[in-house]
Amino acid sequence: MKHKIHITETILRDGQQSQIATRMTTADMIPALKDMDQAGFHALEVWGGATFDACLRFLNEDPWERLRTFKKHMPNTPLQMLLRGQNLLGYKNYADDVVKEFVTLSIKNGIDIIRIFDALNDLRNLETSINATKLANGHAQVALSYTTSPIHTVEYYASLAAEVEKIGGDSLCIKDMAGVLTPQTAYNLVSRIKEKTHLPIEVHTHATSGIAEMTYLKAVEAGADIIDTAISSFAGGTSQPATESMVTSLEELGFETGVDLQKVGNIAEHFNSVRDHYRREGILNPKVKDIEPRTLMYQVPGGMLSNLLSQLAEQGLEDKYEEVLQEVPKVRKDLGFPPLVTPLSQMVGTQSLMNVISGERYKLVPKEIKDYVKGLYGKAPGTIDPEIKKLIIGEEPIIHQRPADLLEDQLPRFEEEISQYARSQEDIISYALFPQQAKDFLGRREDKFYDVPVQEVNVTIDINE
């Protein structure tokens, strides 16, 4: 028997986030949780990413209550979440006091493993969350955002992995958000990281480009310890490869997974009906199940492709789609080859769109791109083109320290602002992350008339009668 391959199941977070924009309710999940806890998974990815925002914004659910529900129904399997380093679950840097409090509360409410990444692979942006995770007795898994460019070589990632081990990462994840990690590169990458570190290696990819299963197989052959899969109901396309198919294939090849396929069959049966419901409602767009090999050419994640298309459709400019796609790699090169992962994927996509629509490159520049060029997101992986830099920010200075060092403590202000509705530290942190959505959610919870429109009634009395 070859080495054991552990499986992290993603259907409750990335699987459903990739295919139905994180609209699955906790009630949809509860019937399957007991079986999921007993199915033999290494971990269950259940929280973080866009789930927190979606709970407050679309589902009128308390994300902390969802997490506690998971822990109650799944006490035996480690629960995992995705965290954007100093950005937490948002799109900007938070002060260290907010980061520490969020991590501490996440672990207190049921999270065991926190997968922490930074869009630029600037490890300075991960240190606060890594330290806070370990202090709260959680497992700090550091994810390297995988992309391809002249800079992002196997050696570049192997050196980063060695640094991750030095700063206290408990395990390492190769996070291929766009599905562009090819099988041979996966083999070379895992082999080289194994030579340079003693960390367990997890590989995360998406099935968007049609090569994910081969990538996993080669990664496993090179010694990868864990892979991410999604139960078939929400697998394939923009999600991960199907759990059942990967487990069956690996076990036939002599790898042990410890996953009980009988239990997984029961779970799939439940989620098939959930999937069919969202399909009927129009929330599951058939396109998310498509294979998009152009991902390999343009290095653009599947979600970013659909987002660009919808932005162009709103303006009646669908015919510009190909032109915008061709602009994306050029903008990436201009900006020092940032990986296309949240929030950089949205930023590079928007800049590419503006360059094409305005007819003049960098005539229109969003604030976020200006902040990125100034160093406010961290250090760019490569050199930003000096001419482009001048076009974007003129002679404005660039910061070289860790961006969060510029921030004062923020918790006292958040606490004061939401004191009318907050009952707990969790409520305060919800407000810190998503002020308007959390205020509305907490306001409705605490005051049944919170969003009832005020009606004015004019009464006139005729004194002559």
C-alpha cells in the first residue's frame, strides 16, 4: 500500500461558492452533516471565503451560529476555513487587533484549521493571523497563491515554502484558484517543496480547465499528503473534482484514503436534491459546469471569466469579451504579475475592462489599482512597469513597510459604532468586516421595526364644524 492520501471535502464552502455563489442555506446542509462527520474526511472546509458575507447579505443568517451548528453536528472531523490574511474575509487590510480577535473567535466557535493566504504571497501579511491561530491552539495552514509568469517558477514557490516553515506554518497548501496548475508542474512543485521543507502538503485546484484530476494524480505521485475534492453534486467545472471519482481512482491505484464511499453516496443523494432545487430556481447556472480550456491561455479564474462577461453584457459590449481577455495578461505584466485571486483578480479584470472600453490604456484607473501600485496591498511579486506606474500614480510615494503597520487599532471604534445592536464580540466582528450588512442583520434581530418604512399621516381638523 502506498502512502495515505487525506481528503478535504469542500462542498459546504468552495464547492457551493464556486457553483451557486455561496447561496446554500444552513437548513440545506443540516440533514447531511452527521454522515459527513462519519465519512472519514481529513477535514471539512465549511467557513470563510464568501460564506460569511453571503450569510449576512443574502440569507439573513448569523455566520457564527452556522459555525456553531456545524461543530454541534460534526464534533469528530476537523472544521476548516479560508482566510485572506490581513484582509480577513474582506477586500482591504484590517488592523492587527481585529485580525487577532477574528481568529480567536473563529477557533472558539468551532474552527480547527485556518487556511491563510495573501493574494500577493507577501508573507508579512500572514504573520499576525498565523501567530493568532497558533496562540488559540488552531492549525495554521499557509496557502501559496499559485499562478504562472516568468517570476512564478517552481524555485520561487519552493523558496516561499521554506519561508513558510520558518514563520510557523503548520502545513502548506498549493492554492490553484484558476485551475492552471498542469500535471507535470504539480509533480515538479510538490517534489521540490518536499526536498526543501518537512511540512505536510495539500493541493487545491479547480476543474475549470479540464486537467484537475490529472494534476491531483501527479501531485499525489510526487508525495502530496492531502487533496481538496467536492462531493459530485457540486463538483466539476468551476468547483473541485468529484470526491467519489477521486477516491475510487486513488484506491484502485493502491493509495489508502480512509473515506467511506457508502456514506459519501448518502451525502451525495441529499445534495443532489439541493442542487436540483437551485437549478430550478435559476441560481445554478449551467455554465459553471462547463470546461473552459482558455483558462490555461489567459490564466483567468472561471469566476472572473463569468464576472467579466456579465459586466460587458450590462453595457451591451459582449463583442469586446475576447479583447478584454487578451488585455488581462498585459495588465498583469504591467503590474508585476500579481496572482489572479481575490481581490487582485477583480482589480486586474476591472482595469482590463476600463482599458478596452475607454480606448486608451490607464486613462481610467480604479482607486484599488492606485493603492496596489502605492504598495498598500503589499509587495508586488515582480517589477511594476515604471511608465505605467507614472501613468497610474504620477510622482506619489510608494510604501515599503507592511501595509497594516500604517493602521491604528480599530476594535474600540467598531464596538462603539454598533453598541446599539451588538450582544457579543462576534456581533462586533461581523460589523467590523461588513458594516452595512451586519448592521442591517443585527438591527432586524434586535428591533422588529428596524426596517419597517416610517409612514407619515397628515391629519387636518376643520375648526368650523
